[in-house]
Amino acid sequence: MRALIQRVTDARVTVGNDIVGETGPGLLILVCAMQNDTEHEARKLATKISKLRILKDESGRMNRSILDADTPSALVVSQFTLAADTRSGNRPGFSAAAPPDEGRRLYEYFTDCLYDLGVPAQTGEFGADMAVTLTNDGPVTIWLDTDQS
């Protein structure tokens, strides 16, 4: 699985005119299930993100995880475009992404894993045309791929 994590002061996702998920200070997690990913990769990614020390401590240093936050909070948004293959031509290919049904299942399982680890997470709407608004704090943006960790 792949994820792009952004430390945010706030973030929200809307579908049409409706806010479907939001967070205050915490993490915006864009996530994509890849071909052949299983629950193992989803759990591994959720565990890594929950322990990633990218939040500020009292000295302003990146030394706290989302689990260390006073009010841990995350917004998880499915984003199959993280599977983009741009090696050939100018139009990205997305065949490395998991099929939609499996992608949805692993996206929901990943979010459930975050909950189980103690990270309350709201979500976007899988497969919808979403608008994501955020204020990146830092900015801090981290790329994770379970194939590379």
C-alpha cells in the first residue's frame, strides 16, 4: 500500500456541497491499495503511520506521533492516483492500483486499523469526485510504501 501523509492544522473533504470528513490538527492520509496488497500491508501501513514521529513536541521539534497527540485525529482519503506509472509517455497509467472492490475493502480495513490503534479517523467517500482542502503544517509531507519499508 502507498500513502502520502501530510501534517495539517485542518483538512476536509467535500463531495458536491457536502463535507463528508474533516480533521483539526493531525494527519491527512491519502492512501492507495496496490495490486496484490493484503490486510497485512494495510495493518503494517496503519501501524507505521500511527507511530511516525512527525508532530511537534513542546520544543517545536518533530518528536511526537499521532498517538502522542492530546486529541489524535486523522482524515483518510482514498487516492488511486498514488499508483500512477509515468515511466512511458505523458499520460499516467494506473494498472498497479488494486481493483476497485479490493481497493475499497483495503481502504476501509486500513481505516479500521487506525481506529484499533487509537487514532480516530474520518474518511472521504471511496470512488467519489472529492475536493480536499487542507492547511499543511510545516509543511510536512511524507511518502510511505509498504514495498519499500
